[in-house]
Amino acid sequence: MKTNKLLVATLAAFVSISSYAQTVDEIVDKHIAAMGGADKLKGVSTIVIERTLAVQNMEIPNKTTVVVGKALRTESSVMGNSMVQVVEGATGWMIRPAMMGGTGDPEDMPAEMVKQQAGQLDPFGELYNYKEKGNKVELVGKEKVEKDDAYHLKVTTKDGQVMEQYIDANTFMLTKLKTTINGQDGEIMFSDYKEVEGIKMANTMDMTSQMGALTFITNKVTVNAKVDEAIFKKPTK
């Protein structure tokens, strides 16, 4: 009798785990389809995004160039000063003006910062091909995000970074992300999704952390543009 009870309990646990895994995969599959579909995303080799960053009553132009999976360059102009951040593979460099603690000359990017920035090498997020990337995804539950139902997913990347992603239960688009931003807990809200070359992307990102609040407004997105990879090389002083 005890053996039968143990067998029933084991089977019940197995069914529960299997259903849980299928539920996660179903949410992720619908999310990828909502973004444009796996085939469409796979066909993107480069992406250039021009945004305006609104912070403390200032509007700062920002341009991000990504060679998917290989290199990333973000450049901004702050009060006439140029700020550049580049990640290529496992290394990075940056240029910071004096007003931001730099010298205006190229300097190596700290390893922890490279690790945080590296996630942007994949513009479609940690859920896209998450198994192939070695990421772990868990379904925490269903919650409200600004009055709308959303699936709360806990994502642990291959290198141990943990983030909370909220997928809208109706549109299956990412609506909120909780993660570490510049070493501090932060939150990003995504909204105003628009389609570019068959791919949906958020036109507005509202970021909050202990450092304050920022808003990114997308002005232009170019998919599969030719990129001169020389822009990722660290210049000499």
C-alpha cells in the first residue's frame, strides 16, 4: 500500500512539473510570436536605434548600434560632451567626460559593467532561444501590472544574473523588467510598441532606480543596416 501511495505521489509530482514546464514554454513561445516570430528575429544581423533620453528636464540624443551577438556601441551627447560605451565580446571600453568622472579619453570598461551591458548584444531579450543560451526561466505567477494581467517570469541567465520579467497576458509583450541597473535595483516599464520590418519594439522605456528616473523615447530604428565594425575598436589617445 505504501508503495502504491509513493508511486501515485511521484506520478503526480511528475505531471505537475511537466505541466509547469509546458506553461512556461507556452508563454515564451507566444511572446516570441508576438515580437514577430523566431524566423523574423533570427534574420536580424544588425540593428541601429536612435533615441532621446529625457532626464532632469534635459533631452539627450542617444544612438545604439548592435551587431547581434557580437558588438554594441552606445553614444550620447551630454551638454556638448561625448559619452561612448562599447562592448565587443567579453571586453569593453568607454569614454566619459569630466562631468561624469572621466577624462574624455578612452578607458577600459570594468568587468562587472561589461557583464551588465553584454545582455544588449541580443536585442530580443533573454527569453528568445533561452534554452540554447543556457538561461533558466521559472513561472512565478500571474500578477497585475498597471491594472493589466501579466505573467511574472523569473529569469536566471547562464552567468547567474537574475531578473524578473512581466509578460502581458493579452499581447504577450514585455511590459515590465526588474533587474540590477548600474549596481542598483531598478525597474523598466515598456510601452507604445510599434512594428519595424515585421518586428515589434517598445517605443517608450521608463527606467527608475535609486539614481532617479529616466525615459527613453525611440525616434528611429534601422534593421540590417551595414555597420562599419571599426566603430567598436578602442581608439588610441
